[in-house]
Amino acid sequence: MPEISLGKFNFSIILLLFLASCHNDSKNQDENKVGSSKNNQQVDQQNNTVVAEYGIEISNAIRLISKGKTNEAKSILAVQEQKKPFDTQLLNELAKVFLSSMDTSEAIYRLEQSIKIDPTQPTAFFELGYIYAAMKDTNALNIARQFIKQKGNEQQVAKGYFLEGIYYVNSNMSVLALNSFTQAILNDYTNIDAYIEKAILLYDLKKFKESLNVLDKSILIDKFQADAYYWMAKNHESLGHEKDAKFYYEQTIILAPNYELAKQSLQKLK
């Protein structure tokens, strides 16, 4: 596997600069935990902010990304990148486009460039760490440990353990992965992604009842997570509970009408 580098910019210096921004980032996340109607208002406000700051072209590109039209979005953002090569949000959006089209090297490059310009971006660091983890690159563990060092900032610590878990899952280290996801949940019980990943891992290990127990807890926190219902259905199907499996596949599709795996599994049951 080719080594991924941040070029001449010292990676450890970037991480140190990044640490200073974690506290404010966590505070902002806490303030954003509001009801769904208020979330919709925030989304509208964010869209308006994007239009005001970047113009109609970039806001259109972001909408195209949400609709899965990555090639069209890529074309728009590439033109803007030439005009604004030091715009970190633009680079971050481009990274998302390349990642959605499975071009990880281009996604990594854009995130690295963005972090070079502004090292105090916890979200960009997390996304870069996630890509490294998916590629089984040990740089993921370096980034994870910097998050874990944020003692007293539980959400950031949980993100670190989550990244560890993703790396260990992809490296076939199931025991370490389970421990990391458990630590993520212990540090931030609202980290739904950690619940889902832990449940999927338990499912793969054929520990279906344990997986269901984890998913039950996740739904108590957020009952609108389609992935949680999908994996509940998968567990029930594996346990031979076809009626329950059918119910949870249907719930998945209600929450996410385009959830193709749930549709296919439900059709097989029928």
C-alpha cells in the first residue's frame, strides 16, 4: 500500500494545532442537539449561509452531492477550486465528492490541503482519519490517539475510540474493535455511529442477541436511525424471527425509502 503523506507539512505540528480547536467544536455540537423542527431551521440557515458566502454555484454543487449527482457536482467544484485554491470549505466539499465516487486518493489530497491551510479543523481531521482507517493505514491510529488525549472532552475522546474501532474492524481485529466501540459509547452515550458499528460487528460474529441489545439502546437515543432498524431486522432474520424481521425491514424503508438492501431483504422474506 502506498504511503500517504502530508508532504512537507509536519504531521505532528498539525495535530498539535488541531487540538486547540476541539473544545470549541464539541461545544458547538452540544448546542446543536435540538428537536427535529429546529434542526430543519438550522439546515435552512446553513444553506442560506453557503449561498451568501460562496454563491449559487457551490450551493448547487452541495445539493447535487446530496442527490448523488457527484459528476455534476465535481465539475462545478473543480471550476471553483481553480478560482479559490485556499478555500478550506470548498476543499472539504470536494473531498466528499471524490469520496462518494470512490476516488480516495483525490479525497485524501483535498483534506490534506485543507488541513495545511487551516490545521484547526477537527471535522476534517476526523474525516481524514476515517479514510485512513478504511484503508487500514496506521495513520488512523495516530489521529485517533490525538482525539483520545482530549481528557474532559468526552465527545472528542469518543471520536478517537470510534476511529480506532473502524481501523481494527478493517484490520480483522474484532476484540480490539469491540473494546474501542464500547469505549466510544462509554465516553459519549449519544454516539450513534459507535452503537451501529458495534452491533454490526457483533452480527458478523454471530452474536445476534448481543447485537440486538446494542441496537435497542441506540434506538432509545435516536429512534429515527434507519441503519439501526435494518440491523435489527438482520439479527431477527438470523434468529429465525421472520415476523420481527419483516417489521423492522418495513420500519427501515419508512425512514429511508431508498434503502435498497432493506427492500431486497424484505422481498426475499415475502
